Amino acid sequence: MMKTMQIRLFIPLFLLFFVVSSFTASAGNPRRVKATIKTSAECIYCKENLEESLKKVKGIRKVNCDYVKHEVYVVYNSKKITIEEIRTKMNAMGYDADDQKANFDKFKKTEPK
């Protein structure tokens, strides 16, 4: 009898906890921002280069380049880096980023010899 009462109390409390924790998790971190950037990347090398390089940038949490759609998906901490800074870094690597065209002058300086 006592166990039945405990179970009856436990289940609603568990469900309440689950609902509350799901709600707070979906609110997420307000500093964590998701963005999609149009790019000129068009091959697997471009994908690997963009992903590996951008993952090393402070404030960028996740990167995925879809070279078929010419898009880069980033998740970043807006307190550490801005979307404009991410675009500028992509430009310096030799890729267009949204309406900003690639900066080949910087790119040529960083090419291995």
C-alpha cells in the first residue's frame, strides 16, 4: 500500500521535472547563436578546409559546410565572436561569405610556399 502511494507521487513529480527541464533546455544559451552563411565553397577540400579552420577560432562551437548547397552552418558564442568576424575569417581563407567577397590578397599571403 505504501509503495503504491510512493509510486503515485513519484510519477507526477518525475513528469513535472521532465517537462520543466525540457523547457529550460529548449530556451538554450542566449549567447549561443546558429547561423547559415552562403559561401563559394564547392568541393570536399573546401568543406574540410573551412570546417577545420573555423573550428579552431575562439568562440565557434560547431561548423558544418555543405558545399553542394554552398552553405556553412555555424554555432558560435556571440560574446566571443560576431557573425561579421566569422565572415571576415572566411574571406581571408579565400571564400565568399554571404555578400562579402573573398579577400584573395590576404589569402595569397597565407598560402604555403
